[in-house]
Amino acid sequence: MSLSFGRWVIALVILLPFAIGRTWRNRAVLQASWRRVLLLGAVGVAAFNSLAYADLHFTSATNAVLTNSFIPILILPLGAIFLRESFNRRQAAGVAISFVGVMTIFTHGQLNRLLALDINQGDVLLLLAALDWAVYTLLLRRLDPKIDRLGLLLILIVVGLVCIAPFFWWELAQGRVAALTPSNVATFLYAGIFPSVLAYLFYNYGVAQVGPARAGNFIHLMPVFGTLLAIVFLGERFEWFHLAGINGIFAGLLLGSINPPRQHIST
């Protein structure tokens, strides 16, 4: 809870000078959508990050990334059931191919590694977090397009902080305080700047432009970037399964992103 609360405080401080004016100018549109805005803040800012951090006490980072890869798979049926969002076989096939690519990377192309994954209570929290982010993505789709995305993020952060605050204070009351070490400070700063401000702005804008199904599929790029960063910074070797998995992910993204050709009716 300390990390979840701290990252959004940092994000709030960063955004406030740039977004407060936009938020004020958009106040009428935001008030008209206040129920959806409150739900977005509670679901996308407070619940998702808090669940993601809590589950890492119980499960591995590998399980965490694999479970996040279920998000695009959840978006398609949930959008069709609750928001009547349409999806076709091509999009479903794209998600499936990308997911196979993810599994190829994390199992090293060996089925026995998949069977050896340890499923525990942390993975249940991960599934809840994945479901949470899928709902957040779908809620963004129906948001009034006139709402400024920078001003919106400021409001979502405020709502999220209000939701997280009681749990944060309860954690402090239990004596669980984050030590002010250089590595912890760097972690808070990174989480407050890049995932909290930049990633949310880009994702919110992307969903508004291309829709939840196509935007959600790009979550499968997380293991691609993770693999490449590990090779560059941690000295890990680039293996055949990395290449196979990355190619599968990009093939699925391409298949799910290409617009079908328009049919011309001759008269």
C-alpha cells in the first residue's frame, strides 16, 4: 500500500501544474460523467496497482507477467457481453497467437515448464487484477471523447488516492513503513513518473483512438520488452524461444490490428 499510495502522490505532484487548468475547463463534462470517472479512478488507479503489488508477496514475477497476458483475452468477451463491443474471428485469433508467443518465451518452448508453474493465492489476486484492468479498459471506451485526457488523469489520481489512503494508514499502523534507502526512493520515483503518468496517458489515449480490444492486445508486448531489457542490462542470452515468442506476439498484434478490407458493392 505504501508503494501504491506513494507512486500516485508523486504523479499528482508532477501532473498538478500542467493538468489543473485543463481539469477546471473540463469540469462540466467531468461532472456529467462523474459516476464513470469515479469508477475509473477506483478500478484503474486504486484497485489494479494495489492488487498487483499485494500478489507479488505470494507469487513470482513470471506468474505475474503471464497472468497479465490474460487481460486481452478477458477484454473481448467482457466487451461483447456488457458493452456490446463487436469482435471478429481475426481479432480473437490475433489475441490467441500473441498469447502463445508469450507462453513460448516464459516456458522456453518446453511444456513441462508450464506444468511446473506454482499456482497459489497470489495468482488469484493476479487474476482479479487482470479482470480489474480489463474492466478499466472497457470503461474508457465509452467515456466522453471531449474530456481532456490529461485533466482526466489528474481526477483519476485524486480518486485513487482517496480509495488507497485508508489501507495505507492501516499499513502504517501495523508498523510496515518503507525504508528511505536510495533503491526504494528510485523505485518510488520510477513508479511515480513512468508507469503512473506516461503509461496511463498513452494507454488512455490509445484506447480512445483504437478501441479496447486492439489496445488491450498490446499488453502482450510486456514480455517482449522485458526479454530485450534483460538481454541488454542483465546479460541474458538471446535464445531461439525468445525469437519464436516475439515473432508470435508481433504476428498476433498484426493480425488483430489490421482493419478488414471494405467491400465495394457494384451497381
